[in-house]
Amino acid sequence: MKDTPINYTIVNQIIENSGLKPDMSSSTIREIVRIVNDLEKATGEKYIRMEMGVPGLPTPQILIDAEIEALKNGSKTVTSKYPMIEGDAELKKESARFVKLFINIDVEPKHCVPAVGSMQSAMALFLTVNRLHEKRNKILFIDPGFPVQKQQCHVLGVKYETFDVYNFRGEKLKDKIESYLKTGEFSSIIYSNPNNPSWISFTEKELKIIGDLATKYETIVLEDLAYFGMDFRQDYSKPGVPPYQPTVANYTKNYIIMLSSSKVFSFAGQRLGIIIVSPELFDKSYDGLKRNFKKDVFGYALIYGSLYTLSAGVNHSSQIGMAKMLKAVNEGKYNFVEGVKPYGERAKVIKKLFVDNGFKIVYDKDEGEPISDGFYFTFSYPGLSGNELLEDLLYYGISAISLKITGSERTEGMRACVSQILPEQFEVLEYRLKKFNENHK
Ligand SMILES: Cc1ncc(COP(=O)(O)O)c(C=O)c1O
């Protein structure tokens, strides 16, 4: 029996009976959540839980109050009537203002369409973008990425290819992406920025490369900004003042941005995302769309075709609440970046604790510059595979997911999410990491 912070025999028994072995590193996030729940119950110990990207901060009071107000005032319309699929007029208006003030891109309210979280935005977009042209029916994932988006492709029967961007930063990105696009088989490219799981952020040079290629090969970029403004190396919080949130929209007209309220506004429970479609794409006709949709115009097919089949709109109250929230942000009355800065502060301390105890940060640079501290980071331990690391950490009361399920080729690595770890847990984390290092040296 080994000297581990959590009872070795109990942990061993639960792992052996979990059904997740031999390849624990292929476990989904929810499977890891389940086993850690079982471990906490059986051992009575609290784990340092870094496996799931759940917001760990409260929702801004303005947003909660506005939603409650909407429910109180509007029982005749808010709860009893269906919402419009294209979205609440105020939310659309404030979204377009937000895009201008914080991204410096011009769109009209009609180009801003709510969905039931970015999860649904991606589903609706996958359903639409792959049907524009008969032959261009694959999606290119710039990985590592959010695993559920690939699951969505599997469920839909949508074809995709992926590559790990680790070895293709900067100028190297051009040839790599072009090698896929020149086949003429790709309808779109998807990535998140800052990136889940690695927390890398593309530089302006890289965004330009992606944008130029998207224009050259008529490919649509699905830019997932679920962590909007959270590259804390820059201050993106001032309305109408540079620097603005970096985006590929500065370099191509073939863009669609996915905004999510889940992380930036800690609003994950209410499920609200906003799709921003480039004005040029919104009104463009594609012959291929006629096969599956009533009309061949992109914006129309997305809203009254794809989104309509997934949900008859997004609930009124969260849209009304978010409209008021964005209004406050747009008027400079609420600083949304300050609201989520604690994640960056926690990451700085937690990453140092890992590094001081023999761990390595896997994705550590953006073209030579250290990555930002934020919601996630990636780590490995010399001499251990991702599979061994995931399992071994459970004996030390620490949980994270393997990079293997994110499309990363760095399969020795793990993704840690800092959102749930409170400063009062740092001491326990340090003790556990020290023990781990002592026992593995
Ligand atoms: C990159 C990325 N995209 C999308 C989502 C899903 O966002 P939502 O909660 O708005 O569905 C997440 C959630 O973790 C994410 O990390």
C-alpha cells in the first residue's frame, strides 16, 4: 500500500470497478466527474476538482434581477408564449452594439441570433455550413478543441478532419491549413480563442493567415469566442476603445462568431449563446442549400431551417436579462472582464504550484510569448503517460481530463480547469502536489 494523501485501498478499488480502465485517458469529462463523485463519497475527502469547465463565480446581480423582473412582469407573454426564433429585438440590438464596441466590427441586429448556448449554436451551424456546396462537406478542426463539438459532428454524420496546432504556430499555420483547404472539400474551419483546452490565443498574424485562406478558398470560419475578453494580458474591457477582442472578422468576410454567456457572465445554467453572422454571408445564396432548406439564403436557412428544428426559440426571460446586461456593459456601467479576472489570478498561483513540483506546462507559448493565465491550462509530468498521470493523480485527490479527448497529439498532457478551485484550497493542493512529486521522483 502506498503513502498517498487519499486512502490508497479505497481509491484503487473504485478505479478498478469504474469500467474506465485500461484506457482512462479516453474517458469523457462526464465520466471523470462521475468517478470523482464516487471517490469523494467513498473516502469522505474533498478533491481538487479541475475536470470540468463549470463557472466558479456568481452571475452578475444585474442579470439575475433583470431576468426575475422579466418573469414577474411578463407572465402573459414571457412564460406563456413562444419566443421568436430570430430572437428578442432588444437583445439583437444590444448584441450588435456589443460587437461594435468590443470587437470593432459592424453588424446589424438581424445578424445577431440567439441560441440555447454555444452548444446549440455549433449544432445549428454544423447543420447549415456543410450543406452550402455539394462537394465541400467537411469541417476542419484546429485542435486541441472542445470535445463535444466533434461528438456533434458524429451524431449528425458530418465529416471532419483535425490537426493539432502545437507544431504549426505562426507562419507554419499557412501551409498546414492550405493543405486541407486546397482539396476543395472543406466548408468551414472551427477553433476557439482563447482556446479550450490549451488556453493558447492566436496572434494577429495567425488570425490573418486563417482569414486570408478562408477568403481564398471560400471557406467559412466558425470562431468560437466562448472565453471572450479572457486573455488577460490585454484589457479588452473598455467599450469603443482599443485594444479590441482579436478576431478573424478583421481579415475575412467569411466569418461567423459564436458568443456564449456561460463563462463571461457565469450564466451557464440559463443556456444562452449568440451567433454573429457576417453581413455578407447572411444574405448570400447557395444553390446547395435548396437540397435541405426551403430557401437558399444563408441567414434564412440558419434561423428558420436549422435553429427552428432544434428549439422553437430561446426562452424570453434569459434573452431579456441578457439584453439588460449587455446594455450595462455597452454603456460602461459593468466591467465584464473585471468580473472574470479571478480566474486569471487563480491560474497564476495554481500553475506555479504545479511547475514548482516537477510538472510541465504543455501548451506554454503564443509564438514565443508566454500564454495568458485564464480558465484552463495544460500540464504533464516527466516520464508519465497521460493515462498514468490521470489515474495516479486520483490517489492524490486531484482530478483533470486527458488531452487525448481534445484532439491534441500531446497525449502525455492533461487539461486543468481552475474555475472551481478557491484560494483557501491552495494549501491542500500544494501539499498533494508535493507528495505526488516526492513519490514519483
Ligand atoms: C470552446 C467552447 N465552446 C462552447 C462551449 C459551450 O458553451 P455553452 O455553455 O454556451 O453551450 C464551451 C463550454 O465549455 C467551450 O469551452
